Amino acid sequence: MAASFGLPCSSRRASALRSRVPPPVRYTLDQLLVLESIATTGSFAAAARDLHRVPSAISYTVQGLETALGVALFDRSGHRAGLTSAGRQVLEEARDLMARARKLDQLATLLGDGWEPELQVVVDGAYPMAPLLAALHRFIDEKIPTQVRMDVEYQDGVIDRFHEAHADFMIALGIEDGGRLKGVPLAPLEMVLVVGAAHPLARLRNLSRDALADHVDLVVRDSSPSFAHTPRKTFLGTRHVVRFSDFHSKLAALLSGVGFGWMPEHLVTAAMAEGRLVLVDLPAGNRWSYTPQLITRRDELPGRAATLFMSLLRADGQE
């Protein structure tokens, strides 16, 4: 049997773990602060005045930094100490680190003032993005530290995601919640029943619902897991249905002439103006209006960032 040499397995594992641990930092932010001050003010003495320290403390800090890094940062051979080539490179990196450290301080201050680390919004994909993006632009302009996450779902999937992720607020087209939620109405959302200009339905007039039964109804599926295996019934109850995961793929199918379907008017305005899509001539109704709701929980006050974002959204959404 061959002999086994080397460290025991446990020792080898411990050695491997140590090899993955980053080495300790050999300098402090205070040392970098002193280096930065010397470079900015022009001398050790000026840095001492700038930082309200005695000159010997400045010299001692620089010596500690040089020892820690193992390089000479200043050439002391002349009447006045000047940065070495290594010192200039270290100074460049030090300034970057100090800038990031100051940014971290600002972030901590802002978070300490009550801003949430993250704001999560759930939106129905039928809702227009324009007011959301306008609110987002204004929100970002406020230099707020809160990170924004925006999830797009459809129909009951909006409500499911809102509850499962405990999101801050949602924009839904309609909801029955038994009083646990409260909503603020936004600008109406117009839906239109359209078809590609080359589709046979585009040339027919005064259609009945029965006349649509032999054509393909294009729908965006409800993204709730509840309807994954048993899709909800379509609005028109047609026999031939193709389901898509979003309105943009459905729009492509409409333009290609696959079938007909309901679309948010804001997504088809251009195609209708260009004559590529037309309204289905259905006297029973080819338009439908929703009143989207901006919804929060009754038993929880929105955070500071959520409150600001919602106020910006309401301002844009009601214009």
C-alpha cells in the first residue's frame, strides 16, 4: 500500500479555507485622509492645520502608513518632502477610496433619516410606463439612497406578487380585498379591440360575438400561479385562444395577422394611426375602460421613499 504524506484532511481543509480569506487591510482610512490632506494643502504643517492636529501627529501617521504598505511615500532628502512615484500612485487610489468612503457616510446618513433601502413596486403590464418613468426620473433626481425594484405582472398575478413579496405598493386594474387594502384612482386606462389590417375581420362590419368564434382570440394570460393549469375564461368566450405572457408579444402577433384581441390603447395608438391595426367593428362594444388603482395596505403606513414615489406618480398619472 502506498504511503500518504502531507497534512491531514482537516488541516488541508482549514488551509484551503484560509487561502480563500482575503488578507487583512494594512492601512486605515485616517491614514489615507492625512495623505490626501498633505497633497491638497501642500505640506505636513498645512495638513496639521487643516486637520486640527499637531505636526508630529501628521508625521507619525504618514510613517505608519509607509510601514504598513512597505513603500516610501515621501522623498525626504530635500528641504521639503515630496511624493515619490509610489506615493503618487498610492495617493490616486487613496482619493478614490476616500470619495467612496464619503459616499458611504452620506448613504448611512440618508438611510438613518428614514429612507428605505429598497422600494418594491408591482405593476399591471397593461398600465402605461410613461407616468411611472416620469415619477422614477423625479425620484432619482432627489438623490435618494433607496433602490427601486419594479415587477410587472398581469391581472391576479399583480395581487399575488404584492402579497408574496410584501411590496410597498401596487398598481392594479381592479381588486376585491375585503377592506384590507386601500386604493387611490389613477387616470383611466382605455382598452380597444383591434385586429391587423390584413386580417379578414378588418373588412367585416357589424359583427356579432358569434361571428368572432371562428377566429383566433389573442390574450395576455393572467400571471397568477392559480391560472397556470386552468386559464381564466376569455372576455369574448371564443373557441380558439392563443395566450401570451406580455402585451408586446401579443402586439407582434396582432400585426402579423394571427388573430384579434384587446390591447391598451396607448400601446397601439401609432399602429392604428398608420393603418396597420384597425378596430374590430363589434357593435356590442370594441372599447373598454379601467380605472387603475394605486394600492397600499390599510394597516401599514408607507415608508418615506414609497410616500414620495406615490406622490410623484399621482401627479403624473392624473395629468
